[in-house]
Amino acid sequence: MTSKAAYSIRTLEQAYAFVLQVRICGIFSDANTGLVSLWDVTDLPDRKKGEKGWGQKVLAIWRWKNELPAIYPDRIFYGKIPPGRAALMSLHYLRTEHYRNHYRPVNECSPLANQIYRLIRFDPMTTGEMRKEMEMTSRPERAKFDRALQELQITLNIVRRNSLEDEKDTWVLFNDNIWRSCVGRKRQFAKDVPNKVETGPPSH
């Protein structure tokens, strides 16, 4: 298990090196997965009592989870892992371990998941656009839609598009965004795991 005290992450570059070194990590608190998370190792100020907004730590982690897979699409993958938690992982880990353990063909997913999958076969769509198209914007249909969307992410059938220009989560087929362009390449991915994450001293 990764020692949280061994890291003190303050920058995007340090977060990038950290993900490559640990291979897979959570984003915020991930007690149900057993993974170390960026929240555990980020050494930035949290929101102070009475302070408005999210605070420096939350804002940095939220930004990194979007920037890392967009800036380093051939090294970092963002997706959902059981039981539905968001995670970042190296492409090497995705290719050699995660995919073979968690991929499930879409025809083995729920009927609603298949409907969503067919909806984005040809054109990327945002979450809101899909809910509206399927007339599932109100409860309890909205909750059913969210579970089916999560199922498709966990089974590696769809993925959030890696684009910093997207203001809202935009979904594409996993094969189109990741497997064909990155994991499916014939070249062998270098592990590129740093021997040590270059960080400042851990905070006490």
C-alpha cells in the first residue's frame, strides 16, 4: 500500500508523476476502494471556516483530474472503477491489468446502458443532451440514467472525451477515444514510472 506520508503534491507535474508511480489512484476520498487518492497526498490549503468557494485544494484536484488525461492522453486515463468511483491510472496499467479485469461487452450490460451506448455511436454527447434525448431529466428516470451511464464507464464501453475545451462532460465510445488511439497501438508503452516523485517535504 502506498504511504500517504511519502508524498506532498502541489503541482500538475507532481500529480502526473504520482499517478505514473502508483499506477492507479482515486480523486477525492476513496475509502470504499482501498486506493490512495489525490486528496490524501495533495499539500495545499483546504477551505477555511467561513471562506467562500471550494478552497485551493479542492480546486487544484478538480482541475488536475481534467487536465491530466487531456494533456497526457497517451499516459493517463480517467474513468470509473467499481463501485462507481472516479480514478486516474497510467495507460500501462489500463492496458496490462485494468482492461482485462473490468471490460465487459456492451451486449452484456443493461438494456438502458445499451440505449445510451447506441445514442453516442456516431456523435459525442453531453450528459444533459443524452438525458434530454431519452426524456430522462426528472426523477426517478434521472437516477436510472445515471446508474446506466456509470455502468458503461465501469465496463469500459464509454469514456469522457479528453478535451479541455469541453465545458461539460462529453461522452464517446471507449474504443474511439482510447483503445484505438492509444492502447491499441502496436508499439510497447514505456512504463515511464519515476523512481521518486519530486515533491516538497510532507506537511505535518
